[in-house]
Amino acid sequence: MKIIRMNPLGNETSGKTAAFFDVQTDDGIILKGFRLVNGSNGIFMSSPDQKGKDGKYYETVTLPKEMKSELEKVALEEFNKMPK
């Protein structure tokens, strides 16, 4: 997997989202809408989600735990390289 687009938000918004990014798998599949979020314990990755009829948000892309932690590591490295 590799990051093909990283869009940091900087101070543009008052929300907790630090950046949006898209991922391309080794098979060429592009997954869009991942986010880096400023949480109380630091920045973490959030998978794309969609609001359900009940008002709750549900992930539209579910990754295995190992793959998610590796992608989060790569995304944080890419985010930290970007000018602030």
C-alpha cells in the first residue's frame, strides 16, 4: 500500500481532522477518504465512514489490524514530512 494523495488541513478548520489521504493497494485499487485525526492521545488514522439512518457513523473500509497499523505508520510519516 502507498499514499497517493495527502491533503493536510492545517489551521483552516476548527475540527479535529488534521489531513485527508487516499491509498493505493499493490493491486492498483484506490481507497479514498482516510483521515488523520487529532485525538486526546495524539494523531491517529480513521477509516472512511458513512452516516447511517440511525445517525451513527459506520466504517466503509475495514482493514485487518496489522494492515491498519502499518498504514497508520506510513500515513503519519508522510504527514510529518509535509510543510506545516
